[in-house]
Amino acid sequence: MVNVTVNGIAVQVPEGTTILNAALAAGVEIPHLCYLKHLNEIGACRICCVEIEGERNLVPSCNNPVFEGMVIRTNTDRVRRTRRINVELILSQHDCKCATCVRSGNCQLQSIANDLGILENPYPTDLVTGVRALWPKDFPLYRDTNKCIKCMRCIQVCDKMQGVNVWDLSGTGSRTRVDVSHNRRIKASDCALCGQCITHCPVGALRERDDTGRLMRAIADPDKITVVQIAPAVRAAWGESLGLPPEKASVNRIAAVLRRLGFDYVFDTSFSADLTIMEEGTEFLKQYTAGKTKDLPMFTSCCPGWVRYLKSHYPEWTGRLSTAKSPQQMFGAVAKACFAGRIGVEPEKIFSVSIMPCVAKKAECDLPTMRTEAGQDVDLVLTTRELVRLVRAERLHPEDIPEEGFDSPMGVYSGAGVIFGATGGVMEAALRTAYYLHNGKNPKPDDFRAVRGDATGAAGWTEAEFDLGGGAIVRTAVVSGLANTGRLLAELKAGRVHYDFVEVMACPGGCVGGGGQPIHTDDVERAAQRGKVLYNIDRIQTVRFSHENPEVNALYRDDLGEPGSERAEALLHTDHTAWQMPVQA
């Protein structure tokens, strides 16, 4: 242990502790912008600089370790003046129109500037103009060059956490800025649209494309029937930005809120997650028993960010993806092909909306392969953040709104469908049903909990081996975070590992840590605790197997026949080779 003093407060911390964390141990919070633990410890913003007794210059606290007897001062006149100047300089190159910024009230720069009492800036405004400031507004991820503070968080997150390397620095000196790497346009890049750069940006330089206006126009259109689905991971996070305690932020309260926003029918994507398991589980068993997984595994395909990554980096393995559509797309297809008939309207009158924890879902719904004879499966995707903005815009107070159930049919779901939102959940749900399909009887629901992955994604991947009965030994792997995924794929390609079935989620922790989830300014990752919410829901559910969902079974009986049938193939499966990523082309 090392003894240090922070603003006169003596504290003991482990050797190697940074000044920033040593100060926290003493109850002193040092403001910072660029710092992200283990990812971005470069001292770029210089706002966290402190004075060290015996040192001539101020030092950044985020990347300098303490030493025995160090005396740290965070509140001297020199530190305060320097911090203020550094913030003012950042503001001089930042578009300060906070009222029209999506992060207003939730911005680390805005908060620090307000705390410092910066009401006027002595430095002239220096913003980017011309072609350098342009960005395609139809792309699911939007970047505002003039809000970027060059903290380089997005670069480090994309490089280290996701391994995609979309962002990089361009220019030199005072004209240095963050841009798409290799002098590319964003539409020509291999961006997976995971959205992790958005959730780790301290300001409003990165955000999702806003589609709330298009939604409200659809709700106001008397010729449209608006049908909305809510992803499992949304229920675990939507209350965070609204200040709702977990017991108030229930999924049935979301249903009530969505009806007050004007939706005609409200459903849970967990229903179609059960449907996905029926198709994917059947598909896997066919591939496994036919010996098609001896060389390469079957990969899950419900995460569009992962699908985009595979098609960019290992396009030759596209055929190893499950052909089952994601739960979002399955629900949209069934809503137009089956539900429309049940309520007596033409499919084209259905306007299908999904609330997702994901930015890549906005691109997935627009793929040319995600449609049937009834039309485009899903017409519009909103992130969890967009849902929260709608709730605030309509001045709704969810804590005062009584809970309401989902519409029927397609409103019932199992615990297996709920855990789709956490890493390992798809694999666990699929194995529960695969065991049943193989043996004609249920396993214990928790027999496959060994596949529950590390929610931080830092441990690489989780592997487990299961006996489905009769000597059917299935080797599985679960991975989240694209950098981890890249390492797993490299091992597969080198022949150093072998699996029959692999689940991949682009975002660390799975959908609960998705790029469309609420953003917090404390830099604390919440995927793990959100995942626990979903597993707790599964634990108390009466139905915990997808194949026991009565409304899924009714859908097969009345419309689809059986899993893998010709009708099910037409509605619920897709061809991943029928479209290309820009780098493929």
C-alpha cells in the first residue's frame, strides 16, 4: 500500500493507483472528460490536472500513478485557473448550442463548464465549415464534427473494445480532428453500427439518427395501424434516464406508456424471441445431426452488428450464420402476414415499429432481404434513448401511470425469450429447446447456465460442453464485444478451437449494453446489472421454455405449420448472402 495526501486528507491506496482514483478514495472528485478506465488514459483534455508538491508542472491525474508520500492538491488557485482555461479552449472549438443538442442536461462538458461558472468565453469561436462538417443524415449513426472535443474516446472504444478501427485522427496541429479512418466516408466503411462510440462519447458529437418525427407522423396518419414491439433489453434500462426505481420501471408500465403515446397495439419482442428459438433450435439440430458443424460452427444471427462485422471481416463464413431472422424481423413479418388478417386489415396498413437497445437495428430493418410478400417486415426502429425523449416530450410521468398488459395474440412470452437481451441468453434459450427437440422431454431450465457470459466482455469468451442425450455432445461458445469476437474467429480459423454452436453479441454484455441504451455521465458500465434483471425475470416466469409458449404454438398450428416448414422459411428466414457490406463490394 502507498500513503498519499489529497487536499490535506491522508489515504492509503494500492501501489499503481492513479492520482484520479486515489483522490476518489479520499472523497475528492477530480473533473475529467477524456478518461475511460483501461481504454483511454491519455490525458488529452488536461482538465484533470493537479498540483504535486515538489513538481514544477501540473500533471494529469488520470494516467499518473501515486508514489509513497505524494502530496496532491486539486484545489489550488493555479489548478483552478488552468482547469478553467482548458475548458474555455475546448468550448471555443465546440458548438455550444446546447438547447438543440441531444445530450443537453446529460453532457459531461456542459456539466463541468456550468460547475466552473463559465458564462462568457474570452477565446474566439473556431468551428469547422464546408465539406469537412458534412455528414449523411440518413445513416443510422450521426456525427457532428463541431461538437467533437477530440477526447479520442470513440477511437479507443472502437479500436480496443470492438476492434473495428472505424475512427482515427486526421490533420495536424490545431487542425487535428477525429474522422473516419483511412480517409473513407462512413457509408464506405466497415462500421458495425454497434453504437459503442455513441454511448462512450462525453458530449453530443455522436448520436443515433433521430426517427421520432417519422414515428409521430405515422401515429397521426388515420390510414396506418401502428404496431410496436419492445425488446427484452429495453425493459432493463428504460427507467434509468427517467429516474424510475426498478420496481416502477416494469415492462407493463412501458406498455401503458406506449399506448398513451398513441400506438394502436403493443407487444413484447420476447414473444418472437421464442419464435426465433423454435426456428434456430430446429436449424441447429439439423446441421448438427447432419455433421455440418464438424469443421465450422453455426453462428447465431440475431445481432445485426455482429452480422455486419462477419460480412466485413470473414465474408467467406457468411453461410455459417443461422438463416433465422432476428426476433425484431420475425415479429414484423408475422405482424403483417398473420396479425393483420386477424384484425381484418390489409398488411400495407400496418406500420411496424420496434423499440430496440441497438443502433444497428435501424440498418437491419432496411435491408432488402428483410421483407416478405406482405411488405417490409419492420418500418421503423427507435432506440431506448428515443423512447425516453418521446416520453419527456409528451410530459408523461410513468411512475403515475398504471400498468397494462400486452395485446393478444403474440403477447405471451417465456423466460427463455426474455434472456435474449443478455450475453449467453440466446445460447441458453436455444439449448433448452434443442434438448427438448432431441429428447422429447424438458431439461431443468438452469441446466445450461454455464453459457452465461462475462457481461463486461473482458474475459474473452465463455465455452461449455453439453450432452443433449444419446451421445450428442455439443460444444458451445458465447462471446460479446467485437474485439473478443475477432480473437475467437482467429482461433477458429487457425484450428486451435472447435465449437458446434457459437453465440455472438456485438456489444459487451449483449443487448443490455447496446449502443442505443441510456447514456450516463459517471462512466460506469451497467450491462452486468441490467443482465441480472433479465435473468431474474426468467427465474420467476411460469413458462421458461420457448416451445411451451402457448401463443407461439398457436401461431404454428394456425399459420406456420411447424418449425422449418415452407411457410416458416418464407416468413422467418433470410439470405445473408443477398446483400453486401461496402468493403465486400
